[in-house]
Amino acid sequence: MSSRTRAHVYVTGNVQGVFYRATTRDAARERDVDGWVRNLDDGRVEAVFEGPAAAVEGMVEWCQTGSPAADVDDVDATYEEPEGLDGFEIRR
């Protein structure tokens, strides 16, 4: 039984053009969380986090604030089976 979990997250608010993706990547790498983050055309940010449950939950909580310039309105997280991602990247 794996101790890894996966969270698929959508972040709403003023989260584009405020270094949200870069700071998400840095925060995930500090916590040894794998996955990716990208901007969506509708103004939201989408991210996937995989890793130990406590670290993934920490990233979901981190998303509530995000980068210093961000103004987060909502974070919608769905937990899924991990897919074995390795590393963390910004997707475009």
C-alpha cells in the first residue's frame, strides 16, 4: 500500500501574472512533492501534487495563499490515485 497521494487542484482569483506558478514550483520542490502547475485560459491555475499525504496536504493549504502578490478566492482540490510523477514542472 502506497503512502503517496495525489491532489488535483484548481485555484481561482488573481493568480496569473503574480508569479503563482513559479512560487508553487519552488514550494513543491522544498516539500519533495512531484507534479506540475499551469495557467488556464479562464484565469485559474491548475496544479497536480503527488507525494506523501502530509506534504501534498501542505501544498493544498499553501495554495490558499500562494505567491505574495496573489489574491486567492478559492481552492478546489480533488484527491486521486497517484500516477507516479517524478519532479515538478511548470507547464505552458
